[in-house]
Amino acid sequence: MYIGALTLDILLGDVRSLKQKRSVIRPLVAEVQRRFPGVAVAETGHLDLHRRAEIGVAVVSASAANCGEVLDACERLVALRPEIELLSARQRLFNDDEE
């Protein structure tokens, strides 16, 4: 069993309040969940900053290759959104054999 984790650091465009931030982040999280129903996704960081967001994505799979493919697709989906700038993306892969 493999567990893949993706952390996306995002800069939001013309956002001036936390309320506007939510109006951008909620649909983004919902779209990732809709397009990839097997993943868990949530806003995980920069909660008190209105122009920054951190999105976490997790997937469980029988193969490392499948984990990587799903996380790459999630990253592309987020990166192609015109209203945000993807500052960084970090993928990690965990195996149940690791201690």
C-alpha cells in the first residue's frame, strides 16, 4: 500500500479579504474532489492570510506509479487555474513497509 501526499502553496490574485479567499478556495477544493473522487483534499495552511493558501491532497493506492499519476493530475488541475499562481508543489510518497 502506498500513500501519496501533495502540498500546494498558492498565491491568490486580486483577493482583498478572507471572505474573497474562501470564494476562490472552496470551488477549487470542490473541483479537485469532483474530478478525483478517490482523493482527500483540504485547505491546510495559511488560513489567516488572505492572498496565500496551502492545499493538501492525499491518495492511497496499491502502486507508487498510480499515486504519482493522480497527484500529478491534481497539481496540473490547480496550476491551470487562471485566478491563482502555484508557488510550489511538494509530493511525498509513503509505503506501509516504512517505519
